[in-house]
Amino acid sequence: MVVTEEMHVPSWDLYELSIPCTVFGKPQPDLAEPWYDLRLCGTGEPGQDPGTPANGTTGLSLHTRYGLADLAGADTVIVPSVPDACVDEGRPLPPDLITALRHAYDSGARMVSLCTGAFALAEAGILDGRRATAHWLHTAQLAARYPKVKVDDSVLYVDDGDVLTSAGLTAGLDLCLHLVRRDLGAHVANQLARRMVVPAHRPGGQAQFIDQPMPATDDRGLAPVLDWARERLDEPLTVEDLARQAAMSPRTLYRRLQAATGVTPLQWLLNQRIRRAQSLLESTDLPVSRIGELSGLGTANNLRHHFLKQIGVSPSDYRRAFPLA
């Protein structure tokens, strides 16, 4: 794994840095033997004294035993992040890092990035012509800076065979567990996830987030009718039904609900039904057809259609991430 900045690593970068260490760095002899051999490779000279942090710098300094030369011969190279200045300010990435990544890739290494690590793979030309992702806050910059990359900002991670990229934070954990699943099988990956107290498997195609707009205005007068509708999601509801319950005209209900939520009444109902379906998939073993009925989405096919469109995965794949005890 590449540590792109040994000197004064910001505290907010520690999460992505720690994920591969937790997944690959701790031997699990009862799950698989041998386990992974993880080496942290710094962009400076191995063992180099990082010096004294500059005024105002937060975080910590790392000494690494291995350097970029040690990427040669690796089976898998992981870039968990790059410095914020390289993303937000356009500061060049270290040329020797880019050379080392390209050499490792050309030598047959599987290349992996978490979050902003995709910028390093893109700079090395490894993502050219490939579909890739990063945290949705940075995907627009990634796409603008590297137009040859097919950036997808809607997914948790992308497995393109020998090159894999993920969104930020917990999506990086999803990708690392996916690698274990690929390498050592589903049973080992599931047992490891159980030890880490995380979902066993979230498919890469699952959406990074669901667009559920926060209220644009505080229209508390709508609360009773919205609560009323949530209790009846399994029933056929229309704008006229909501308006009648709210004692206002359909046109007024439409205008006030859109102003309060940012969506139309019918879209609001669909969002609530998707949320109800998610909750039932997570907490019950009811058949998909029954969940379609209880959520108001109708048939199993209709549930699958809307679930795929909004969440990015099928109801069955979504349910696998939440195994019942």
C-alpha cells in the first residue's frame, strides 16, 4: 500500500489508510493460511525522519520501512488517498510515485484505489478508457482533469478486473472485503466482515447515496398529512387523497409539498415506499413479492424496477448486505 505523504499525514486521511491495514495487515490464520503480506511503501526514503510538523499542521508522522521501489513485484498495489492539495489545488503528484505505479501496473500488478487515490491511478494513465469512481465530492474534478476516464459518481466501487476503484470512507472497506471475497472466497470474506461488525457484502453497483432532498422550507402544516400517508404506503394514494386529508386543493398541496421537500407529491410517495422496502429487506425475511405489497410498490417486478433505478442494485442483492442473525 502506498503512503503518499509520510510527513504529517492529516488526521482525516487516517480512515482510508487504516482500512487496508485492518483487512489485509492482521493475520487471520483460522480463516486462511497464508494471509496477505501487507507492506506500507512511502513516497520518501524508507526510514526518513519526517522532521517537525509545520505550525498549524494536525495529524501524525509516519516512518515506513518500505519505499516506492518495493512496489515492483507486488501482486496488488493500493493507493488509499492522495494529499488534499493534489486534488483541490492541483499540486502535482510526486513524479516518482507515478512512475512506480505505472511500472507496477505494466508488470502485472492489480491496481486498487480508495477515494482520492483514483487521482494517482489516473495521473499514471492506468484509468484511461476505464470506468472508475471516487468519493462523489471529488468525481467532477476527476472527470474534468482526466477526460479519458469514464467517471461514475453513483456507485460504491468499480471492479474492472485488474483495476479497481472505490468511493470514499466505508466504500473503501466494501472494496477491500470484495477483494478478499475474490481472492479467498465468500466464506472467508463473510467471516472477516462479521469480526469487523460490518455488512458482509454491499455490491459495487449500489448507489453512493440516495437523493432524498432535505426540506427547502419548514412547512410544519404538512406534517400531519405526511405522517398519515406514511402509515398507508401499502394503499393506493393519489395527490387528491393527500389534498383531501390536508383540507386543501390538489394544486395547493402540490405547490406546498414541492416547496417543502424539493420533489413532487408522487416522487415523495415513491421515495417513502423505497425507504419502506429497504427497511423490510434489512429486517425481515419476507418474500420480495410481499415486500412489494407492503411498501405500496405492487408486484415483485415493479419493486425490482424502482429499486434498481433508485438504489442501483436488485432487492435480493441489497438484502444480502443485511443477513439476519
